[in-house]
Amino acid sequence: MGDEQILPALTGLIMENQEPEPVTEPGHNHKRIPRFEPINREQMVMRAVDVEQLVDQEHPVRAIWEFVGRLDLSSFCEQIRAVEGERGRPAHDPRLMISLWVYGYARGVGSAREMARLCEYDPAFQWLTGMKVVNHHSLSDFRVDHGEALDKLFAEVLAVLMVEGLVGLERVMQDGTKIEARASRHTFRTQKCIGEHLEVARRHVEEMKAQSDEDTKGRAAKARERAARHRQERLESAQKEFEKIRTSQSKEKKKKKKEEQVRVSETEPEARIMKHNDGGFRPSYNAQISTDQLCTVIVGAGLSQAAGDSDELEGAIDRTERNAGKLPEQVVADGAYANAYNIHLMGERGVELITPAADTVFQLEKNGIDEAFSRHAFVYDEATNSYTCPADKTLKYVGKEKRGKIFRERYRASVADCQACPFKPQCCPSSKRGRSLMRLENQSEVDSHAAKMQTEEAKQTYKQRGQTAEFPSAWIKEKIGLRRFRVGGLLKAGLELVWACLTYNIQQWIRLRWRTKWAQAKT
Ligand code: SF4
């Protein structure tokens, strides 16, 4: 800092520490010196705190405590070893731990350390804990140690909302959103590189085992050994992920992507590089959220490693049925879910599916085909097992293939016919082998679905999808701040998603029931 900067700063300090200027009142001769409240920081203060009065009666923390108190939390108690009448440190009450996490997430606090700090001075957290200390290890372990119990809790919350008339299950909107994984993109390595690191990690663990007892004593040595073992386990599971990726890839993708282009994170092997709405590619998971339209309550949430949504509807429907005890009457999903298998599956389960017609989405847009030349413009002849196109040419059967879980038969026009055809720019602009058509094994189901989607009623229903389906994921990202998981791995990240959805649902109850109760009491 130069002299010209230091001088004004020093002048400022001097001015602050100066005695107040005497003030002369108009009409008086004597000078008045202002007197201020002294600040004494060298004293000890004991203060009586009325814990009950730390938050007012309408504070949301009271609503959360009341709501959680209505739930059956016995599954959270199964692991508790401290029992009445026996020695040992008492455990934290699951009602308190759940309320802390729900209130924490509602305030956008997802870090156990930050929450432990807030418990020391924030009135709402102090009210919840009764001014007791809850350390960050207990908070952190509680969040990820109760997978099954958490699923039951989610269903329990849903049951309360159903009893209160906030869930109808008449129409459920399905949506997928990408949430960033904890791993950095810089931790992604090729299989060759992971193999080399694994060799080093194995040697390191062997060396540690060979060390004398003296060297492995003590907490620091044990922690080092544990860390080395965990690294080896992570690298081994990264090796397995390569196999998983290979088996899940379609033949075309395998051809496009060379072996050395496939990479897996060495710190969080289950994370996948996915494309986000902003166009960026980041390590992520695909969060599938099912939302009941009546009061925008989440009825199912799960995490997947798949970048696309097309195979996620079956799992979403199963989760909704498990949580709510029954299937929804109707599911509305965007074009990413529109495929023959989903149409077949929903028909089989008795759930009406509203999605854009599969043909329109996947064939026409992708291949630049005019809507007037969709497969409906081609006439099928069962006797010859062939199609006739709008130019009266024949598309012959050329073979059968399996796409996903559905078989389909391929029909193709001759190259000569299409090259000479005046409709080629609208019918097959990019095809060099002549226009082809697919006939699915459940083609009649797909056709009747496409016909239904042409009706005004289906179009109007589909228009309502965005508003309901996208609201919870936007809320979870904006209010809870869950743009990136704070815990690593598919299982733990999945649990964090359930915590976030649980918080969202309880917030909906507070908004629609708790606040209404107070508003009515005031009038
Ligand atoms: S481009 Fe080929 S398939 Fe299409 S209308 Fe013409 S001849 Fe028929």
C-alpha cells in the first residue's frame, strides 16, 4: 500500500478513536459532550434462556417437529443399542435427527458440519435440540445410515399427505433432471490408467500389512491403512464400472466410442459424465422424480446412472406403487420416455400413458422427415408382408432386430425408387439406401397410442406436464441448493435425493395445511 493510500486509512482510524467533539447548543454558552453506552468485552455473562420462546408459535421448525412426531419412526430405532435400564450413552432421538435434516435442507443447509455449528447459535436449531450439542459425525452418519428406514419414512409422509387429501394419484407427471455428482471431472481416467493405479494401490496395501506391529499401532497409522484399503476398493469398483458401461452400450455407441475414450472416476466410480441443460458435460446422476398433479407432491424419487430417460419409466412406476400403495391412473411424461416398450408396459399395468407419439419424436425429427411422410402414410399388406409408400412403391421386409426390450422388423424401399422419387426431400432426405420403416412387435399398441395423442384431450393434458413436473426439481435445486450431491456414490447420493424430496413434501404440507391453520386462527 502506498503512502497516499495509508494516510487516509490512518486518518480514518484516528478519527474513529477520537473523543467525541463537544457540541454547542444554539442559545447556550456551555459545551455538551455526548454520552454512549459502554461496551465491555472483558466480563462473563450468564443469561437465562427460555428455550420454548426461542421461536414463535408459527415458526416452520415447530411445524416440522409436529409433523415428524406423527410418523412411525420405529425402523430408525432398530440399530440403537442404548436401552433404558442399562448402562451406555443415550442415542439421539430419531425424531430430532430427522427434524434437523428436514429443517436444515429447507434452509439450504446440506453440510453436517455447518448444521452442527448452527446448533450452537441459531435459535431455531437450538429450539429443536433443546440447546444440546449434536456433533457433525452423528448428523453425517444418520443421513446415510438408514436407507431402508428412510424409504419407509418417505412412504409414511406420503400416507399422511394422502389422508389429508393432498395426493390424488389420478395424474402423475414424470421428469428426469441431472444433478452433479460429488466427484470432479478431473478424477476420470481410462481403464489402462485405472489398472496402473490399482496395481500401485495393491502394492501399497501389501506393504502396510507387512509392516511391524509397532508401525501400525496408533490412530494415525490405522487411518492411513484404512485410507489405502478404501482407495484399493474404489479402484476395483472402477474396474467393474467399465464392464457395466460396456454391457449397457448399444452396438452403434460401441462403434462410435473407442475403448480409450471411455473413462470412469477413480474417486466416485458410479458417477457418469452427462449433458446438462446449459450444454455442459459434468459428472452427474439422473434424478427421476414423479409428481402427483393435485398438490404437486412428490410420490417417487430415484437415482439412475443412465444419461437418457427412456428406460426409467418402469422403475419410476414401481417406486410410486411402493410408496403410495397403488398405481396412478395416468402418467404424463415427455418425449424422452416415448418408446414402444413403455407404451406396452403401461398398457400391461393398466396405467394410461400420455407422451408425444414415439414415431414423431424418434424417427421424424432425427431424420428430417416431413410429418406427411410418417409411417402412417405407408400402407401395410399382411399377405405380402410389405409396405406401400405414398409414391406407390414397395418397401420389402429385410430383417428383424431387437431394440431395447422390443423386437422390430425392418422394411426398405429400393435405392433406385427413392433416388428417382420427387418426394425424396420430404420422405428420406439423408438416406442413401432408400427409405426404411420399422414394424414393432407391439405396433398396434403404438399406433393406438399415436392416435390417442392426436386428440385434443390428450394434447391439453400433455400441455400441463411442464408446470407440475418441473416445479419440484427446480425447487430442490434452487431452495435446497441440491445442484451437486454432498455425498459420493450412487447409494448415498440416492439417499440425499430422498432427503431433499422428503423436505419438499413436508414443505408442501406446511404451505397447504400448517399455514392455512394459522391464517384461519387469526380471522
Ligand atoms: S422417397 Fe422412396 S419411399 Fe419415399 S415416397 Fe418416394 S419412393 Fe416412396
